[in-house]
Amino acid sequence: VLEITVLDDNDMVPIITGSYFISVEEGQNISTKIQAIDNDEPGNHNSKLGFKILPGPFSNNFTINAATGEVCSKEPLDREALEDERGQMVLTVKVYDHGVPQLSTLVNITITVGDVNDNAPMFLNQSYEFSVFEDSPGSFVGEVEARDADRTEINSRISFLLQRGSGSSNFLIRSSSLASGYYSGQLSMDPDMSLDYDTLQQKFFSLVVLAENTATDNVGDTANVSVVVHILDINDESPTILPNSLQDVRVSENGTQHGLVCVLAASDPDTNPLLVFEELAVTCFKGASSAGEVCWDWFMLAPNGSVLVNSSDIDYELCDRVMLTLRAEDLYTEKGNRYSQNETLRILITDVNDNMPVFLPISETFGEQPGLVWCLFPSMLCHALSLQATDADSGPKGTITFSIISVVLVEDNGVSRPFESLFKVETTPEQDSYIGSIQVASNLDGSLKGEYQVTVEARDGDAPGHTAQTVLNVSVTPVPPSGNTLHPAQTYSPLLSPRRSLRLIRATAFASSLSQQWMKSRVTLKASKRKGCWAGERGCVAVQLGTRACRPGPTNRVSQLHRL
């Protein structure tokens, strides 16, 4: 007898029986069993089935029995943990046999988690504080906000109400939806109620606002929050700037002062004013004249009344007085004029010694080279030799004193020889400048040929002092011999003739027979009648500065006189 045994080949895939859609309320566990068959020969590996959860978004939330296919949740399900709006969880399970080659089938388990009203509303702030003016029926007071984490509209709906208490009847609250689970409660005054600030013992109300969600057949939890409503007095008085805060202030120039200059103050008889200061205009003056717009950005008036230095370019020489026109404003004013009267703050700029002396061009020049001065030897006459300098600073800070720093003779052969006490300088103030008169202090040596280089320094007043220097070239010219040499005068003193704009000097006399050619090339003389004296008499010789014009030579009358 021939017995043939047919061996089973693993050619049948597992078959899933049934579908797996599960609905469950949140907060519960689930358990379900996957049903499947395999049509290969029973009792061997080809028909033996196994079960496995494939990796996915929710695979860690469940376990499965590999032999029986029973699926269980690890913990109660939470609807609020699911991002899916429908609350669905999809779990993929692989059903496989143990044959070779292994065959398998996939099956999805869809779990819908129902929302339960298990979350209480939560206010976004721990407390609220609002203000409202008296006598304002129906006016908006403020808004409270709350959220509910439940995922369905019915469970996340929030209603606001006022807890009964002192003063709650003066207010109304209305709920409105801002987004899913996000609501606001708009608090307002009751249109039929009017509050009088003056009759209220307390100027505020302490309210308790409740937030609750009321789901069908289930009353949710309630949250509450404290709300304080301040009743404000109607502001109908104008502010006043205090006169004491408008006193003159002084600010140093040239960036030497920074930050706060002064603080203005204002008052308002209303109970709750909010005062700010406003700059209206800035006017700049230098002395009694307008300085234009130069000071417009030097200072800043802050809303709190602080006057601050706003620039490092404050310059006394450009502007010494700043007039700041300003006013105060009450931002809480509801009726009447909200502004104070316009007031003016005067800011005085104080001078700082920040300018150096400046030499002006030499008023009289001899020879072809600027700064070359001729002296007569042996008469020691330096013809109207003077320097002029100015300093832009004021008062003692702009006072100039001249001094001779050094004297060097540069001989014709190029040799330089220093001298001391050969010349001296006298300082004389003149209107807005200072004159330095150079004089011979000791005998000049006529045998020395060359030019003296005289270094003159101008120094101003208060510390820190500033100096400037200039160099004069002085040449010595001998007086031609003459039998009619006159006696020298004893003084040399500059005077000022305002009528002729001349410098009048009592000059050392020189020989009347001095050639007209020398006179024409060196000096200009003008006859001046002053107190009855002739130019040729003892009195005044007028030397016109800044010109090379000549007058005729000495007359017979002049030559016969012994002294000027």
C-alpha cells in the first residue's frame, strides 16, 4: 500500500474578523480583543497566530497580549490630551502566523474618547482693578477673561455672574466668546444707576465675579476672582504751576553740566489729577537781542516736569538766556479747561573760560614785511608799536594780560642772541579788546645790526587760563645827526580821540631836520588843535593808525620850537 502524506504549505494569510471602532468617555480604561483566523492546517505553526502593536502616535498608551490579541490601555484616557478635534486615537495592530515564510495582516483600532466636563474655568488674572467716573450710567468699566480646558463647546462654555454683595447691584456683567473655551466678561455700570462721588463713604467697590460652565445634566465647577472698581471724581479744575518751581536756573556752558537742571511742580485741586508738562516754545537771547534758533535743542522738558540738558553744544558766547514757555496738562480732565496758564522758565547760561585769546592783525606795519616795526636810535622811539587781542569770554574770564616771553636778536650774519629786559609791554583795556603797547625798557645798542624777534604772550583770566603767542620783528633805525635836535619828551601815553578815531600819543621828540623822505616812508602826522595847542607845540601829535599816507615836512614854526 502506497501512503502519500501531503504536507501543509504556509500559503494562507491571517484573516481579521470584525471591525474595531471603540467609543469611551475620558477618564476610563479600555480593553478589546482582536479576533482573527488562519486557514492553514490547524495545529501547526502555519496556523498559529501572534499579535503586535506597531509604533505610532498612541502605541505607548496601550499594551497587547501577543498570544491572545487582547489590547488594554495603560491608564485612563484624557480627552484634553488629544489634539484631534474629534478625540480619536488610531492604533495599528499586526496579526501574523508562525510559518515560513511568515505571513501577516494589519488591522486598525479606532478609539473615540468622549469629552467629560471635568475641567473648571480659570481666570487669566488673579485679580482685576478698574476705575470709572462718577455719574456715568451704562459706561464700560472693564473686562475679565477666563478659559476652560474641556474640548467640546458645551463643556467649555463659560458664563459670568456677580456674586451678591455690597454694591454689586450697581453693575452688570455680560459674557462673550473670544475663541473655543476662551470667554470674556464685560463689566459695566447699570444704566439705571448713578453714583455720586461726594456721597460715597468708600470711593471703591469690591466685587466677586464668578465663572462657571453648565453642561447638560451636569453642573461644572465654578471659579471666582476679586474685582475692585474705583469711583473717580469728575475732573473739572485747571492745574496750576507752582511759582517757586519757576525761579531762574543757571546752567554752565560748553558741556560742563549734564542731566537734571530743575524739576517743575504743579498742583490740581481735583482728587485724582494726572499732570504732565508740555513745552510750547523756546526763545534764545544774547544780551537784549534775539539769538535766533541756536538754543532750541539745548534743553528738554520731560512730561514729569524735569528740565534736562539735552546738548553738549551750550555756548554762552552765542546765547546767554533761554526762555522756556510751557504749561501743565491734566490728562484726567473731563470738563472744563485741562491746561494751566502758560508760564515761562528763564535759564541763564553762565560763562566758562573756554576761549583762547586771539591776536588781531597788527594795526600799523613798517617796511614791506607784515609785523616789521621800526625804532629810532638813540631816541628809543618805537613808532606806535602796539598789539591788539580779544577773548570771547566775558568778565574776568575774558581779561587779557600781555607779557614778553623772549627777545632774540637775529643779526645780519645769521647769529641769534637772546636778550632780557630789553622791551616791556603795557596792557590797556579798550572796549571789547585789549591793547599791548610795546616799549623800550633799556638802552638799545646801535652797533648791533639785525632784527629783534619779540615773542609776546596774551593770557586770559580765570582758571583754567588760556594763552596765545605772537612774534614781532623789530628793527632799530638810527636818527640822522642834526644840529637842531630837540629835547625829548618825558612821557609816552596812548590816548583815544573818539571824534577822529585816532590814537593820540605824547611821543618822544625827534630832530626837526629829519628828512621829509624818512617822514614820507615811515609815519603819518596830523596837526591837531587840542586845548589851544598847535601840533608843533608841547601837546599832542595825532598818529593815524593803519595808513601809509604822508603829510608835508615840518614847518618853520615847528622847527623853531624846542619841545612838542
